[in-house]
Amino acid sequence: MQTTILGRTGLEVSVVGLGCGGHSRLGMTHGKDEKHATRIVEYALDQGITFIDTARAYRTESAVGHAIKGKRDRVTISTKSLVAGRGDLLSGAEIVESLEKSLARLQTDYIDVFNLHGVTAPQYPRCVNELLPVLDKQKEAGKIRFLGITETFVRDPSHKMLQLALPDDYFDVVMVGFNLLNPGARHTVFPLTIKNNVATQIMFAVRRALSQPDALAEVVKQLVESGELEAALLDGPAPLGFLENHDDVASIVQAAYRFCRHEPGATVVLTGTGSEDHLRENIESVLTEPLPGEVMHKLNELFGSVDSISGN
């Protein structure tokens, strides 16, 4: 496993992070139980993964807690609390209650990175004014080591919230959507995170459009219709055929992980899974060398200006 430093936190973590949400939630979305989810986390630890991202909303914190019992000092835990319930921003007391529930489920007395989860641009000012002071007190109490914030990439694919948050420089870690179909963060997010040594959790490296041909075709059609993608640049009916047919690329999924891993400004690439075999394949993809120059050139030619879709 390769490691990196998590920005200004100074924590050494694996470059591959286990994402405990997404479409799989460690297999629990597809009917697997908490014991199965715990085994996935234990397998990730055995493979050298030391960064685990979960959230109250994912309902996987307990599985993580069981897996890290007796191994807490080996793991960097990132968890999150939604900032709104039924349309209203949570109060400071409610955020603290959420933190306490996360601590209990994770069977730990501190969170390495506690994130405000899925914050939108309109919500951001109130989060700063009403929630950050409360969380700062929790840091002083030792229950939180570092603060993070995550965006809603599906609804905010051009990173409007992070463009508000990063200049304020309140957060040590941000979670940002980034993939080869929408690399817009390299223009609007990564220059700011690099400047302030803010770590990034990369989400959406692979989503439906990069694992399902029909979903990819629909996204490409949408981009052509919006004018973000030039139809003349496409090579026939397989928009990413040049990836699949390249001798140094094993698959579109592998290329997608390599694309994210080697992007300047990308710290930890998250991968979600419900099986050990799938996780092992994803780890191997993330750890593969950078994509060939001609492949990167073609991807940038096609999608370099896209910032309207998530690929979900």
C-alpha cells in the first residue's frame, strides 16, 4: 500500500480510502448484514488501508466500530453529520448529539476528521456562523482532531459550495467529486487546496457512467446536447473505446481510478465496495502507474471543460 500525508493534519494515511457509503454501503444496500460489512472493513485493514470514511447517514459506523476494535491507533477515521433535517439547519446542540452518536457507534473517544456532510452553497454561511463555533469547542474537548466539509456533487457538480468555503480556510480536509468525465475541480478546487495544504477526499472516481455503458451513453448525449462535448471528437459509438483498446489500460474502471490517483491535489481516493474481490481489484487500480500521456491528452480534449455532471 502507498501512503501519503493528509495535508496539514500531518497524518500519514493510505492513498486508498475505504468509502463506507455510496451505492454499496459495504454491501448493506444489497441485503448484506452488519457482520458482512464488518468483514469488508477488516479485509481493507488487512490490505493496508488506513483511511476509512463513513457517516451517520450511511448506517455503517457500527460495522466500522466493530472492525477497528483493538486497532484504533492504526486507523484514521473520517465521519460526518448532515447539517440539515427536514429542510432546517441543525442547531449546535443537534450537531453535538450527532457527534456523540458517532463516537458511540465507532467505539472510540475521538474522531480524526469530523465533516459537515453534504453542505450546499446556501447553507454554508449558517454552518460557519452557527456550527463551527460549537465544533471548535468539541476540538478543544479532544473529541474531534480535525474538521472537514463535504459537497453535494450530484447537485453541485461545479463546486459552488467549496469555492465559498476554501478561501475562508476553516477546514483541514474537504471531500470533492472528481472523475475523468468531470475534472472541473482541477480548475476551481485543487488550486485552493494546494495553496492552503488542505487534504482532499476524492469521491465519485467511479460511478454509473463509468461502469455501465448505457449510463455512459446517456451522459455523453447530454454533454453533446449542452455543447460541453464536441461530437466530432468522439470515436464512433463507444465514447471511451480508446481506453478499452489501449494496451496499457486494463479497463475503464481502472483508468478512472488511475486518473484520480495521480491528479495534483488529490490526496485520498475513496473506493466503495461490498465484496473483498471487488475491493482488491479497486486497490490494484488505484495503485497502478499514471495513465499514458496520449490517453490523458484525449481525455482532456474530450472532457477537460466539463463541470455540469457527476457521472452518477
